[in-house]
Amino acid sequence: MREQLEALRDEALQLVNQASTQKELNDVRIKYLGKKGPITEVLRGMGKLSAEERPVVGEIANAVRGVIQTELEQRLVDVKQQEMDAKLALEAIDVTLPGRPKQVGQAHLLQQVTDEIEDIFMGLGYTIAEGPEVEQDLFNFEMLNLPKDHPARDMQDSFYITDEILMRTHTSPVQARTMLASKGEPIRILCPGKVYRRDEDDATHSHQFMQVEGLVVGEDISMADLKGTLEAFVKQMFGEAREIRLRPSFFPFTEPSVEVDVSCFKCGGKGCNICKQTGWIEILGAGMVHPHVLEMAEYDSTKMSGFAFGMGIERIAMLKYGVDDIRHFYTNDVRFSEQF
Ligand code: PHE
């Protein structure tokens, strides 16, 4: 009997030592210490033993059970620890791994140039104004002295949504909107934004591009103010040495109207490929606000006068940063954007 119990003990202890999971330990416990286990069996059969044998066998059986119990508990602590260690090792974060680099973007060149132009004019006391890109014929044309069937409408063919609503062809409708809203008060605004024209796209034309409009209305505003303002702008944008030149032109909403050239910043006026050997580069259209345009917006043109100008932002950006094709601005190739 004693040998039998001791053999059971050794067998159980060996299994306990080999067990590496909580489940395996539990299986051992059920097998040897459970109600149907061999030790319980021995204890149950004690009734058949003699009075001298009974306490001896009982003591051995209890001792064997005690040893197995203690070893099981001890091993359970170890196994739990091992399982925890393994889990922690799996979940460990390797702080020595190099991080995934985040790509830092930057403002698009058109946005950068728009900001530059805004900064210069804000320094001259201008505020920024905006208007809708889907515009009424009324503001895009009629309030700017371009009644229906006016031949000058042909210069700016548009995308029409209805007979009376179109994609604006220039930022000049913001002039009309601002004047109407200002109720005869002085104005000094700058308006950048997208414009649309029914145009064939090529290296210098796009059906959608950007303009920035300037408008100043007040008492005693003269052509000299326009010239001084544009000169200050050009010097800040293209360098102190730059000069401007005004050539007569025509816009229905300004009178007189001018085309403004800047002296070539590459050759300084001698003539090169950028200025097409003329020494001058055309950069914008401008003029004194037509009295009829002032009157339509309820200004008294005998007391108030004003000037306006409009320029293409892509053209300014192409000149200043040497971009050779307007389509580069819209194709979203980061190899282009990253250069600026
Ligand atoms: N709106 C004109 C154009 O798009 C430019 C311009 C603006 C001319 C303001 C004079 C005054 O061609």
C-alpha cells in the first residue's frame, strides 16, 4: 500500500514539474486529487484494513496528498509568472524602431504668391474682400458697364449656368458688390480668387485660374495714386530696382484704362528671352473707375473717384519663380510643389 501511494506521488510530482500551462496543472490536480482520483480511492478502501494498518495508511495517504497539493500550488505560481512574462514579451514595444516619417506638406505656390500679394497690400492699408465664384450676369458684366450684347463681352467667354448666372470671368464683380454694399463710403479692398473662362488650355492659358483685384474709392483719388500704388507693389514683389510703365488700353469699367508693364527683372531692361527683347513685361490691367460704374453703385461721381486693377496670380508666380507652364499649378505633382 505504501509503495503504491509513493509511486502515485512520484508520478504526480513528475507531471506537475512537466506542466507548463495552468490547464495542464489543473488536469493533474483533477487526475490525482479529484473525487475519482487514486488517492481518494485508497482512502475510501480503508474500511477493509485492520485497526493497526488504518492510521498508518491514512497518514501516508494524507502526506502524499499534501505534498502533491503543495507542489501544485508552487508550480502554479511559477506557470502564471511564465505565462505573464511570455505575454509581456509579445506585447513589448520596441522603442528603438525608427518611427514612420510624417510627410510635412507646404502651401501651394499659388497660395504662397497670393499671401505675398495680400501682405504687400495689407501693408498699404487694404482689407481682403471676397465674392462668389458662381456669379450673376448683373455683377460680372452689367454693373461693370458691359450691358448685354456689348462687344467687349467677347473677350471673356464664360461657362453659363443659366442665362443670368455664370462662373465669374474675372474678380471685378467684387468691385460692384463692394461698392453697392459700401453705400457711398470710401473703399480700399483687395480681392483674390478663382475665375473661369471658356479657353483652350495651353502653356499660358487655363479655363480656370486666379486673379487678384484691387479697388480704391474716395475723394480726390487720381491716376497718380494708382501709379504710386502699383510702383510700390512692383518694387516689393520684384525688387527695388523695378520700374513700371503705363500703356493706354481699354476696359469698359475703367476710364482711362491702362496696361501696366514692369521693367524686366532678368535683363534689367536691355532685352532678353523673358521680356521678348522689349525690356518690359506686362503684368496687369488697371484704370480709373468709370463714372458710370460709380453711379450704378450709387456713388456721386462728381465727389468720389477711384482706381481699380486686376492681375493674374499664375502669371505673377510664373514670372517671379520661373514656372514655364501654367498647367504645372493644377496637376498636383508634389515634385513641382516641393521646389518652392
Ligand atoms: N477684370 C480685368 C480682366 O480680367 C482686369 C482689370 C481689373 C482691369 C480692374 C481694370 C481694372 O481683364
